[in-house]
Amino acid sequence: MTFTSIADHHRYYAFARQALVQALILAKVQPGDNVLVPALICKDVVASIHTVGANPIFYPVNQSLCPENLASSPRITAVIAVNYFGFAQDLATFHEFCSMTGAKLIEDNAHGYLSADVGGKLLGTRSHFGITSIRKTIRVPDGAQLSINDPESLQSVPEQIPFRHKFLGFRFTLQAILVILQKICRLPFLYWSQVVTRLLRKFANGAALPSSPPNAEYENIDLSAPRDSSMKRIMKLDIDKETRRRRALYDTVSQLVAKSSATRVFESLPSNCVPYGFPFYGDTESAKAIAGIVRHLGVEVINWPELPESVNKNAPDHYKQLWLVNFL
């Protein structure tokens, strides 16, 4: 089945993990059903699957972040494909699998807001359902989108949960001010504020970075809407300007990383791709070196993802040595 002629229906949630719960419900995933999901994934996705009572069945991905061994999986009710870092996943294998098995395809487009494939099709609209975490592209406290592209599910689409009347908050207002000051003064104010925050957190909790609780994969996810202040900021985004900024930043970081020992994940930046960041493979030392190289750009380097516990035990090196220069 193709999805090019189906009118998109959108619903908005506070977080993408909530949008995924609703997508699984619309896909008629029942307790005890199996959901096929890449092993290279964050714990939030697994929590969404567990919330509807389903079982995550992991499939491996190679160093190009493409799927392997879909056909060898047991009977599946839904399949999750990921557009890693805003780069369009080739969905041909997934569509073939779903055509043979009757499973519904969910496009995890958490990283791909504004991105499209080489044919110009917006990511998140190329499958039965698509989820996008807008807040990971725009600096707002909440905001995620569910795209319902499956004609069989249109009658089951829930009403939009009313947006919450709430301000952005001090933290995000301060970050917005620091971003503006960075551009004017060409100094990494946001990075300095992050350093101070992490030092205070380490003093208080013993760790500079927050970590998921032991039961994160089994957290019961309730559905809620984003605040109206986040939606207003999202609607005011200058899409062309943000697209140019991210693509230019990708080119700049690419040139800097080329001088290091790290290995880039993608050979080139495809047309229509609005990158979430610049992903690369490397050890901790090379990641630290790149963090220092790109710091003047006002960006940071993070290790992604925090793998599910069952995956982490025997994860291949490229799962654990995946880093990202985050463009937020």
C-alpha cells in the first residue's frame, strides 16, 4: 500500500512516547501481541510498547542503521521503523514485510521534524502512522505530533486533547535568551550554563547527567497534550531559516569531524534532509575531542541512545559507540 494520496490527520501530544502509545492503539495492538522494533532504540519506545501490554521483539540494524532479519521474526502486529537523526529510512523492506504479514507500520520520526525523503515526501507520512518529537528540533518544553495516514484507522482517530494553558517556564525562557546572546556575542553561553547545571547536579546527586530509573522501560505512559505556549512557538517557526541553519551546521561539523579519528554514520547529506544533528562512531576520547572542536558553534556532543537493558547486555560496538553532535 502507498500513502502518497492519503490526507494526513494530526494529533498533538506532550511527548513522542505518548504519540506512540496512541499509534499502537490505533494499530489495534492488544496485550500479548508482538511489536517489531529496532534494537538500536531508546528506552522510551519500549515503555510505550509495554504500556499497551505488548512485547517488544528486537531486530538488529547494521552500521548504516538499516534493518536486518525482519523476515525471521515471529508473527507481528505492528512494526516500528526509525528515521535516525532525521535521515529517511528506506521503507521498502518494511512495506514488503507488512504486506506479507498484515502488520501496521509505524514510522518513528522523533528526529525528523521538517525532513523529507529524496522524493519530497515528509517523513512520518510514509507509513500507516508516524510520530514526531517536535521539541527535539525546536527549543520548547513539550510538543509531539502523531500523523494518521492509514485510511482504515481514520474513523478511530481520537479528538485532540485540549492544549494546556501554561507558560514555557523559566528554564526554557532562559535558554532562549542565552541562544540569542550566543549569536550576538559569539560566545558559548548555553554550553557554560549546561556546565554549571551539571556541576550542581553532580554535587546534589553524584552524577552530572540524569539517568533513567531502573523501571524506565515499564513506565506506564499517560496521554497528555502540549502546552499552548509551546504550540504557539512551534507555529511561528521560520521553517526555511531553520532548514538552512541545520544543513549549514551539518556541513561545517562534517568538515571538522573529517580531521578527527571518528567515523561518520552517513556518507553525505541527502537533499530534503533537515538533520537532527551530526552522528558519528567513535570511542569516548574521540567524542571528547570532537566536543571541544565544535563547542564554539554552540552545540554539544551526546551519546545516543540509552539502550534497553535486554539489548545492552550483548549490544554490538556500533550501538554503544554512536555519538551525536546535537543541533538543538
